[in-house]
Amino acid sequence: MYFVYLILCKDKSIYTGITTDVKRRFAEHQAGKGGHYTRAKKVVKVLYSEPQKTRGQALKREAEIKRWSRKEKLALAKADKNYE
């Protein structure tokens, strides 16, 4: 199973990615082992994650969400009661 996730960065930007383990991946971002973007922006917290059955589905959903505005991403996170 894969997960699409949104992470809030210190500069208030929102990073979107995919992983098989959200907690592990967030820890990697915190340790500076993520991509260049999260190393530069410093991660604060996971805003949202959603499961996807396959890597292909996760990549498709990630691409969709990356096209969204910040407002739309925050609305998605807010709609999920686990990430208030």
C-alpha cells in the first residue's frame, strides 16, 4: 500500500509526496534525508495522508494534488478530522 501525503514546511509551503510509510518518510524529511525542497524548507508536520492501493494510483493522485492551490490542499487536510 502507498500513501499520498501533505507536509507543512516552516515557510508555510505545503509539500506533496508518496511513500509506503508516512511516519518513516516524515522522519527522513526531518533528518534532511528527503528531497532538496524539504531540506531547504524544513518540515513542521504531516497535514494529511491518504492510502492508495498501488504506486501508480499514488503517483496519479500526487500529480493531481500538486496542481491544486494552497487553499485546496488546506481544505483537503481540514476535511480529514485526523489532521486538525
